Amino acid sequence: MRRRGVAAYGVSMPSSDFASHDPDFSREQREQCARIVAGLREIATRVVRLSGSLHDLSSAADRVESLLASLDGVTQSRAMESYRFAFDLDRPNDVLPFNPATGEFNPVAPSLEMSVEGKNVVVHCAFPNRYESAPDTVQGGMVAAVYDQLLAYAVMVAGFTGPTLSIRVDFLKPTPLNEPLRFEAAVDSIDGKKYSVKGSCYRGDEKITEAEALILGLYELTLIGGDRG
């Protein structure tokens, strides 16, 4: 098999592609996309332990390159919406499906079980080995990236969205790999269009990190579902 360099896969999509989607894309098609993403997540976790003979590694590399080639026909455009200025209180995982920190359909992101409980955004997750920094510890920047998006989601629950002006994360304890964690985030106060948001992460009952951010609520959102009474 002819080897292809990394540059062969580095074709970027135009920015206009962000807003494109196929309104007729079915639930069954979406489920197959989820299977692809789940497989890519598992590949990313396994490759942190690459080893083996030259022959076995070469054979595995050939199969990975064949996999990449097989995706050419199904990655020419976006079918699912990237964002629609709406927040589904019943399905918060759907809000930004390709976000690199929290996106259900971005294999870079960890798998998150996200829910809205009153005014709180609650997430249950475990970080697998692909996020390792120090031994058995999640890389701090990944924790901060998850917080950045979850705190923004808390503002979305309030019906607004906009850029993060500042964020601070305090690492009280190491964030462990492969252990159940719970994140919580909620708006703490509002000053005009500036939303002060706070969040915490727990391992069991132990708080291991906490964060606060200032987010500018420039744009009003449509809230879907949930109990807003």
C-alpha cells in the first residue's frame, strides 16, 4: 500500500461549512455517525500504548490508512447542525455536537452524560487514558477546556450566549483517570450582560477542582424543552 503523508489528510473545511447541514439526515444515519465517533475515541485511547513488532506495527498502520481512505466518501460536507442558537434543556449534549471539549460527535472530547437540573448543568464522566498527563492524572488543560464549555452552557440555560471573558480553575486535588466524576455549573450573578458563573468537580463527595468564569451574554437563545415554569 502506498504511504500517504499527514499533509494528505490536512484539508480544512471552509468556514461557511459551519452553518451547513442536511435537514433530511435521519436518526439512523446519525446513529451510524455515533458508531464512527465511538470507534475513533477508542482508537485514540488505545494508541497511547502502542507497541509490538515492526511487522505488526506496519500492518496496523496500513489498516489505519485504509480506514482514513474509507472516510473520504462520507466526510465531504456536514449533515448534522453545528449550532442553531437554541439550547435543548432535555438534550444538552446536542447543543454543540462538534465542540472539542464537550461535543458528542467530536472524538477529541470525552464522553459526557450531561443534564440540566433546575438552573444547574450537571455532567457525569470519566476521563480515559488518552487524557493522561502525570501518572493516572488528567491533563489540567483538558479539565479547564471542559469547564470553559460547561460554564458557557450554564449561561445558555439562562437563555443567553457569548464569549468567555475570563476563566479561572483551581486544582484542589489531582483529577484522576478512569474514575467517575461529577461536574456542576450554574450562574452565580449577573451584571448587565456579564454573567459570573461558578462550577465544581467531584470524585464522590470530594471536591477536586473548582472554576469561575465571566461570560458575556450578547445573544439571546431559544430554549427548548425542560420545565421552565
